[in-house]
Amino acid sequence: MAREGLSEVVESSSQGKVLALLAAILGWMFDGFEMGLFPVISRPALKELLASQTVALDAKAAEELIGMWNGITIAGFLVGAAAGGVLFGWLGDRIGRVRAMSLSILTYALVGGLGAFAGSAWQIVLIRFVAALGMGGEWSLGVALVMEIWGGRARALLAGLIGGAANFGYALVAMLSLGLGGLRGTFAAWGLSDSWVEWRALMLCGVLPAVLTFFIRLFVPESQHWEREQKAGGTSGWQTRDLLGVLLGVIVCFGLIGVWSNRWPLIVQLVATIAGLAIVAGGYLYPVIRYLERRGHAGGEQVSRDQPPIVKRMLLGAMLSGVPLLGTWAAVQWATIWADKLATGMPEAKAYTQLVSALAATFGGFLGAMLGVWTSRRWAYILLAVLSYVTVWVFYQTNTAFGPWFLITVGLMGGVTAAFYGWLPLYLPELFPTRVRATGQGFSFNFGRILAAIGALQTGTIMGAFQGGYPQACTVMASVYFLGVFLIWLAPETKHAQLPD
């Protein structure tokens, strides 16, 4: 009771709101750090970890093997983020936003740092998967906490901060990578190999967010919205056994990665994917469906009536999130690797590429949120979808070498495509009531990562079908943005709606 009373006093003050926002911004920034880490370190890390397997292969076969493991690692990371969004979202609705957010940050900080000591490619896949569990959870928890504590005021500004902070984390990776490059002599004097400069030290930096958890637990107030829901008995319907559905979903996801990582007949892959995604969606939705059923049986007639629209909105939110996520991971994220390939003899090219793209994306997050205010939620999404495809096309079709135009166009592409990540935290909280907001957002945003995981595996396949390599493959994958133009008309317009209780 004392903690609840203190929370109400602190939350009602400006100091409490600022502390909650600061904690969430830092959490999102470190989320971006985790997401931006692998594109910078993937090539040197996998070249080292797969050296014993590539030594007997020709250059093309070695590149294909590295590309395959790169795709598997990205897919595993995205699956982990999807599962974490549901798992920690569920935890946030059950035990509170603050405690769950602390646990999510601690998970990706401590586990992610272990990657510095990886000795094989499969260890990197496992570490990235577990770290992504916490990273995926922190996004939805931070959004729910900030939107509830601020009472829906200044939602566009808050959403812009969310998108901007995450993308600044990408820039932080690039800046640290460039800084470490100047310490090669120091690392050598300490008896450390070049791999510590190229990737291991960067992964070790992932433990830094662990310090943030102590700040959150000591100073950040809990959401009064959640505390009122707890007092009213609204959190008692969540049951641990329901998470078996999420576990089933994770197992099926890795099965899908296996299906698309092997050269099986296309019809087998398509059938397995459709069936697999249906099972995963059912497994991830299971905790919410069971919660709503229990609340309905306990006398919550309104909850029973709310069940179909809540589930429908979760599925719509997943599709709307899946479009930009698929575009990002199957097209935009390959820019860093392409830069490394084009800029022979210039190892810092990938860091400069990510730095320019991430800094532009930091402003893009604000653009996406403000577009939702200046126009409407729907028209903002449509405009971003069309512009995203255009900027991806310009980047991949007008560059043949690493240089100033390459950096200008990658900045343009990064800023526009990242604007979705300011729009999504503005829109998704408006779809769900407090009792399922963290879980609903966690599913909506992170289920799209599963679609992105499958898409990321296809980029390499499409590269083999086109002589143009990265430019052709990534341009084809970017066509997914046009799907969003049609999907958004199925979703409600919420521009003038209050944040639902």
C-alpha cells in the first residue's frame, strides 16, 4: 500500500512524469542499440566464427554461407522480439509496467553482453534470440507506461520521442564502432585480437543498460491506470499456464526458419508458412483470449463484448506493423552490408552508413508522429508507405559505389522509412483499453517481426534470382509498402479519440 500511495503522489507530479519519460527514452535508445548492433558487426563476426567452414569453399560459396547465417541470426532475433513483446507485455499487464520493464531491460542487457564471448555462429543466434525477448518487451511496456502516466497528453510528441530515441541507439552503435577503430593499438597492447575491435567490444557494451534497471525501480512511478485496474481485480485473470501458447508459437517460428533456410519446394514452403503463421498467431493470442474469457465468466459482461474487437484490432495492428518492419529488415537493413561490399578497403564504411541513416531516422520518428496529427492516422500511414518505397528505390537503383550520393540517399531512406516508428507508438495505444494495452501493443508491434523474419530470409534467395544482387532484391522486397496502402483502410481512424480506459 505504501508503494501504491507513493506512486500516486509521484505520478501526479511533473517530476514523476519526467522520470518515467526519461527511463522509457533510455530504454528505447538501448533497444535501438541492440537492434542496430548486428548489422554493423555481422560480417566480421560471422567471417571469424565460420572460418573453419569457409576455408575450403570458394569466395561465392563462402559468401552464401555467411549470408545464410546472417539471415538466420536476424530471423532468430526477430522471433525473440516477437515472443518477448507478448511475454513481457503479459507480465506488464499482470504485475505492473515498471517491474516488468525492469526485468525486460535486465534480460537484454545481461544476455546480450555474453555475445562478446561467443565461439560459434549458433551461439550468436541463441544469444541474440534471448536478448531480443527483453528488447521486444521493453518497447510495448515503455509505450504503455508513458502514455498512461501522461494521460494521453502530447501523444504526438511522446510518440516522436519514442521513435527518435530508438533510432539514436542505432547511431550510438555506429559512433562506438568508429571510436573503437581508433583503439586498435591499445587492444593489441592488452593482448586482445582484432575481433575485439571489430565486434566483441561492441557486444560487451550491451551490458550497460543493466544500470538503468536500478534507476527505474527506485524512482519511476507505476501507472495509476494499471494500479486502478489491479484494485478493481482486472489483473487477476492473467494465468501463467496460458504462456504455453507463446512457447508453442516460438517453436513453430523456428520451424519456419528451418523451412525457409533449406531449399525445399516452393509449394511446401508456402503451405508450411501459412499453416505456421496461423498456429503462431493463435499461440500468441491465446493468453489474451483466455484472460478475456475469465473476465467474462467473472461477471465482466463488457469484457465479453470487447473480446472480438480486441482480438481483431491485435491482428490488424500486427499487419500494420508488419509492413514497415518487413520493409526495414528485408530491404533497409541490408544497406550497411551493401556498403561494406562496395567500399573495398574501407572498413568504416558500414559504420558511416548506419550513422547517417540512424541520425536521419531519429528525426524521421518525429515526422511520422506529427504527420498523424497534421493529417489523419490513415493518410499519414499511406503517405509514409508510398514515400518509403520511393526512397528505397532511389537508394538501391541510383548507387553503384560508396560515396557522397550513397550517404545522402541512405539518409533519405533511413529518415522516411523510420517515420513509421513514430506513427506506430502514436496509433497502437489508441486501439486498446488499459487492461490489455501492454499485451495488445506487444502482440501488434512484435508479431510483425515474425513476418519480417521470414522476409529477411528471402532477401538472400531473391538475390540469387536476380543478377543485380542487393539492389534488385531489396527493391523487390520494398514492394510490401504498397500492401500497407490497402490495409490501413481496414483499421479505425482514431485521431480525435481519447486514450481508452
